[in-house]
Amino acid sequence: MPADDGIVTIPSRQSFDQAVQKLQEILSAKGIKLFALIDHSGEAEKVGMQMRPTKLLIFGNPKAGTPLMVASPTLAIDLPLKILVSEDHNGSVLISYNAPTYLQTRHNLPSELVQNIAVVETLAAMAAG
């Protein structure tokens, strides 16, 4: 269940690097475009700062996303889909994403279109496993 903020976080059985790599491989195998991989911790390191490993993968499929944004234009602020892979202070790897039901409520998205973004739950679970 998502927290009140709409973010779902699940533990990963993979190491940080393995979880990121696995997610990239899953996206590629499913023909889902990886638009960007933002290495927050890597960028922090470049400016002499430290943070726990944190990467954001931004991905999607225009065939699935376009009808959503046509139905609810504000959804474009939350698309493409994103999965955050991070490591907590205990060294545990976490995978976080916006809950599809949260996005539905936030943008008044018709229920029949939620399936177009529900794939994020499956992708996160696969990357965590």
C-alpha cells in the first residue's frame, strides 16, 4: 500500500548496482524506453559531497503514456514513469515509485487508463527480486 504521499517503497534482495542493472535489463527486454538515468549520488560526489547510492530511472512508452496525458494533461508532470533505487543508512536497497492509484487520484485519471501505468508495480517487483 502506498504511503499518504503516494510513494510505494519495497525492499530489494539485490545489491544496489544489481538492482539498477536488473531494472535496465528488464526495461530493455520489454521494449520500454529508458529516457534517463539520473545518478544523484554520483553527481553529489562530483561536487565534493556524499550521499548514499541513489539513482532515478525515468522510462516509458509513448503509446501507453500519450492517451493518459490526453485524458488528463496534468499527468505530464508525473510522466514518464520513474523508479528510484536507493540505499538506506543500514545498507538496505530500496525501490520506490509513485503508486498508480495515487497518480489516478492526483490527476483525476479515468480508471480504464490506470492499467497503462500499473506496469510500474510489476517492474519494481521484478527489479527487487
